[in-house]
Amino acid sequence: MKRQQLIEQIDALDQTLNQRIENITLLAQDTHSTLKRVPPVWLISVGAAGGALMGTIGLQRFYSMGIAGSHLSPLTSKAFSIGKQFGAGE
């Protein structure tokens, strides 16, 4: 490869990396602002319940439940948005 081609390839990779960093930064800011709106009591309670559940059923099953829950998350968010359209939860 010629030197100019390598420089162009590095520049393209650098732009891709900068875009990813920008996306991650925006996601982190959004996550931080979302967590600031959740009352600390809820965060502590959910953490304690998760720890107790993990201690009861074991790490592998707890991890499997988390993966299954992440697969169900888009379904539940769609269900909630449909429910809001029909006036549920008001």
C-alpha cells in the first residue's frame, strides 16, 4: 500500500472512532440524566432485590434471566406505548 492510502485509511478509521465516541458520550449523558430522575430508594431497593435473587438462584441463572429480560424489553416498551395510546395508565 502506498503511504497516502494508509493515511486515508487511518483518517477514515479515526472518523469512525470519533463518531462512536460521540454516540457513547451522548448515551452516557442520557443514561445519567435518566438515573438522576429515579428516586434513590428505588435504586437501592432494586439493587438489594437483585442481589438477593442472585444469591438465591445463582449467578448463571441470574445472568440468563437478564438476557431473557433484555430480549423482552422492546416488546414491553411497545406494549406500554400502545397502552398509552388507548388511555391505559392514566
